[in-house]
Amino acid sequence: MSKLPFLPTRDIVIFPGIVTPVYVGRELSLVTLENAAQNKERIILGTQKDSLKEDLDLTKDIHKVGVIATILQTVKMPNNTIKLLLEAEQRVYVDNVEIVDGKYESEYTLIECKEEKTKELQALYRKILKNFEKYGKITNKVSPDLIINLKSMTSIGSSFDIIASNLMIDTAEKQSLLEEFDVEKRGFKILEHLNREIEIANIERKIEEKVKFKINENQKAYYIKEKITAMKEELGDQNPDEDIAQLKELIDKKKLPKDVKKKLESELKKLSRMAQFSAEATVSRTYIETVVDLPWDKSTKDVLDLKKASEILERDHYGLKDVKERILDYLAVKKLNPNMKGTILCLAGPPGVGKTSLAKSIAESMGRSFVRVSLGGVRDEAEIRGHRRTYIGSMPGRIMKALKIANSKNPVILLDELDKMSSDFKGDPSSAMLEVLDPEQNSHFEDHYIDMPFDLSKVFFIATANELRNIPGPLRDRMEIITLSSYTEIEKLHIAKKYLIDSSKIENGLKDVEVDISDKSILKIIDEYTREAGVRNLKREIMSLFRKIARDVIENKKKKVVVSIKNVEKYLGKVKFRPEKMREKVSKLGVVNGLAWTAVGGVTLEVQGVVIPGKGNLSLTGTLGNVMKESAQVAFTYLRANLEKFGLENPEFLEKKDIHLHFPEGATPKDGPSAGIAITTTILSILTNRKIRQDIAMTGEITIIGEVLAVGGIKEKVIGAHRAGIREVILPDDNRVDGDEIPKEVAKDMTIHYVKQYSEVEELVFEK
């Protein structure tokens, strides 16, 4: 095996028969080259596997197939590199590359590529030559002289090497062709690369032609436009484009404030100087149209007829006395003071009690436009304040959109689900709402897109919410809160008879069919098919009932249908909730019926407790908030401080026991101090082994000295207890004033105990 100087090359594969320049810059390569030139030796060339690598592992980083080449010329360059002109002669196996006396050397073995000029090979060669000629015409990267030389060559293998060296393919693919010794297989690989490169070149040419065409079209349009402008100037005609003229006419026709008109005219001048179809022109044109469409000067005349307003509110809604009174008060003040600022109400209550429909009735009773703005899930501040006019697709916020839809500057705007807003990295929409809902600030509300103050002081804002706790304090402070409580069974009965049945009958095409539904049947649906604070599910069940009746009418050709308490199940299926007219009187150890106020109204909330071996610790489960955890700790401390009072003569046993309290429905978050006396009762029950009555429920905050403090939501909680079949409740004495809010039909069934100290609770709840 012979030895010769060796040069590693980067990103270049040299094929036999090719004369090509190579630049040498590495110190070892320069020494090797100078030595080879002095001795007039040929050199071996091999390609690096990684072109970026400087410190080569000569056994791993060099491809094993290279070429042997003759040095034709060396030229020293200004940057201490040498330009080398080489003629590659033949493929070689490169082996045992090493550094000897500061220069590269390698052993090599010559490779003979035999070719048999079969008909298949000649056909392949003709196909490749034809495609290579086509490739040259498309790309303009192949000299016509090269094509002529190829046609006159006798060696097909050499022709393939010349073609491979002229292909725009990557180094790895060229190395693969160099390592293919079978001429026919090499030809097929070259044909595959040629076909791919021709396809890519065709695509590139189409793209270039398309871009060139677009540029020519734009230049042509610009040239014609400029020519028309020049001709108009020569004729003394300075009229703007038709589009600009229409916008100017629109601005002049509208009664806009001076500042607004001045800004729009300035924007119009900018637009007239822009290219008609440019992105900036589109943004500017949309902005002008949006601002002009806002109701700067439009407002509806208020209908200040208190009697008519009262009739509309009574027609559309049963009960809700406080809300109706508040609306009539507002109308009375508005009649006496027409310049009063807009009012901001927040209707808070569980789902299905009529918050949204009430807002519609308010708008109708006042003769104003009504727009609903849904805020549920809004995370981006720009949804309220609008996007800044810096890109295509920017738009005003929801408040400005609502005014545009209302086409009035004094509509009733319903801000639905105000408590469902949240914040993220795009800003806090609830903070943006502060300016909207502040009567002292909203006269100059500035939307980022409009970029001019708009007077919102005439707008009647009505917000709705299920949970006031989810609304930030500063935002809550700007609104007048009106609480809508749960409906009682009797109220639901009246709502069903007055509204739901008639509307369901019409919607299901039973207008001409006599349908007789007894009150007992409706009450059965309320009690046994729904369990809710509002009437949304009740409406669904009544709709389902009428759909079944419609089918019955069609199949049996009935003219009259009677729904009684006996055949309700025939239409609606088996009952979903078992009636609980009276809660079972079987007493239980460590189980207390607490009362809670949730987003869906008042509910009973069980507190369960057990004693287990331990070290005197208290553990809590059930997704509790910090306030409720502290309430449990207060109850535990109160009992430990009064062990003797409650008959626990051996307090040392607590050091060997743990108490575990659980609040069922663990996935539902719970917080607040109102479970204090319920928690205290649970712990006392399991410590003293005394059973607790299950036909009584309680609510109240406990202090560390045993006092029972007032809590909120009394009306909701008592209604919730009544709905659950409980007829006896314990309330804090300070909540006596809230007793008047409890509906009469609920209060007459309930026994209410008002307590000041926990000792009074103990006397009532434990089994005698």
C-alpha cells in the first residue's frame, strides 16, 4: 500500500477528471502542501464528515473514499491562505491518515471503476445527458460548451463524474456518488438528483415570475394613477378620489364634535396620500368608518312614565320587589333631573333567577336600546379598551362595539357574567372596567383604538354576577349591588303558570290544543325533577313535558290533554330527586347539617367528623379556604378551653387522639366563617359520643369564647334548608333583622331559633 501527502477538505467533494480550485488555510495543511509542491508529489484529498470541526480525529472524521490529484498551480493569497489548482485523477481508498513530521500523510489504494457499455447503460446515459441539458437551460448554471464536451466523451463513468460535480446538491449526496463504484447505479442516483433539481428549479422560476408579475402590476397601477393625477392638475381639477369624497361627505353629514371632526379630516388627508390598496390605507379607512359610525350625537328619548314602566316590569317578572322599586326610583329621579349621570347596577344572584331578562325589561320600560356584552372568559384588557391602531386587524373594545350596535349614546348595556373575567399576561380586564363603571371618570372614556374621549355617562350599565367574591373590591365599590335571591316553591309555581307554560305551549305548536296542568303536577315537577335556586331547569322540564304532549297529540289525535300528579312520570320519566318534605329524625354521631350560600343559592352542607388514634391534631379535608380553616381552628380551641364545661373530665385522652373533619363534595371549594357553630357541634359530638339531630340545620360564626356572630345570606340559607326538607334552623341572634326577608310561605313552615352563645346551640341540637 503506497503513501502520499494528504489534505482534508471542507464542504467540497472532488470527482475524478475535474480541475478545480481549493483554498488551504490550516497550518498543518499548508505545511503538507508546501512539502508536496517542493517534491512535485501528487496528493490525496478526502472530505471531512463535519465541516465545522477543527481538531480532527484522523481515524473517524475523514470519509474513507477520496481522490488522488495532481497539483497544477499554487498561488499565495493576502490573508495567508494558498489557492490551489488541482486536477483529480482517480478514486482511492484512504487509510491510516496520520501526522508525520508536522504534515498529513495517508496510505491509499487505487479504485478501478469498470464499466460495460451495455444498451441499458447507454440509454441511461442519453436520458441523463438530456435531463442535464434541460437542467442547464432552466438554471443558467451550466455552460453550453460543457454539454458539447460531454456529448463527445467516450467514457460514460467520467461523464457521470463531470455531471455530478456540476449538480447543486449537498456535500453528503456528492460523497455518496463518489463512493458509488458501479457506474450504472451511479447513473440512476444522478438521474434521481437531476429530476428533483429540475422540479425545484421549475417551482423557483414560477415563484419569481409571479412576484415579478405582481411588481409589474403595482408599478403599472402607480404609473397610471400618477398620470391621471398629473392630467387633473393640468386641467385644474383637484377633486380627490371617489372613495375619499364619499368619506368626506360622510364626515360632513354627521354632527360630530369639533375635536373628532378635526382628527378625522387629518386622517382623511393622510389617506389621500397613501397608495389605494396598501395595508396602511386599509387600516386608516376602517378607522375613519368606525369612528363616524359611533353615536356621537344620537340618543333615544327616555320614556319616563312610571305607571307604564311598572306594568312592563310586572308583566315580565314575578316577585323581585327590591329590583323593581330601584328601577322606578331611578326613573322618578330622572324625570325630576334629566341631566343626571348614568346609573350602574349589579344584579347578583344564582343562575336562572332572571338577571338577564330583567335587564331587557328595564331597557323596554325606559324606551332605550339594549345591548348585551358577554364578559365570561375575557382575559385580554384590549377586549374592553380596544387594540392600538398599529396593525391590520386592530379593532375597538366591546364597549365601543356595543354603542355602535345600539346606535345611541344612552343605551342600556348589560355587562353579563362580570364575575367570570380573569387576567393573564395581556392585562387585567377588570382594571379596565374601573374607568367604564366609574360615574366620575366615564364621561371621558378613551378606547385605545378610537384614541379620543367618548362620553359614557349617559349609558345605563347593568352588570350581572353569580359570585360577588370573584369581583375585585374597587370594581364592586363602583356599582350599586342588588341581590336577587332564590325562588321558593310557591314563587316557582307562579312563574311556571304565568310565563313558562304559556311560552312552552306556543313554542311546541300546541296553541290550539287544550292542555290542563294541575298545580300539584307543577309542584311535583319543581320538587322531584329540579333542585335549583332559579327556574332554568324548570323551564327545560316543562319544555320536555310539552314535547311529549305534542307527540301524544299527533299519535293519538287528541284535542285535550290533562296532566295530573299521577301521569307526570308518564311524560317525564322517573323522578330525579326524592321529595324531602321532612328530614329523617334518626340522630347521627359526628354529622351536622350546616347551611351555605353558593353561586346557585342556599344549600345544606354536611360537616362530618371522626376520632382516630394520634397526637391531638386537627386535620381538615374538602377543599377549604383560609377563613374556613381558621374557623375550624377557633372551634377546636374553644372546646379544648372548655372541656370540663362540656363534661370531658379526662382531657389527657386528647393527646392520644386525632380529630378529622371532612366537608363532602371535596371538589367544590368552600370558604367563609358561617360554618363555625356546625364545626363546633361536630367536634363536640365525637368527643362526648353524643348523637346530633338530623332534622335541624344551623349557620353562624363562632368566636374563641363561644359567642355566635352574624353571617350573610340568611334568606338564601333558610330557603335552601326548606328546599332540602328541613323545618328547623338555628341562626345568630344578630341576624334577627334578616328574618323579615324570608318569604312568608317559607317562614310559616320553619321553626327558627336565634342564639347568642354556643351553649344555647348545644341545648337544641343534641339528642336528649
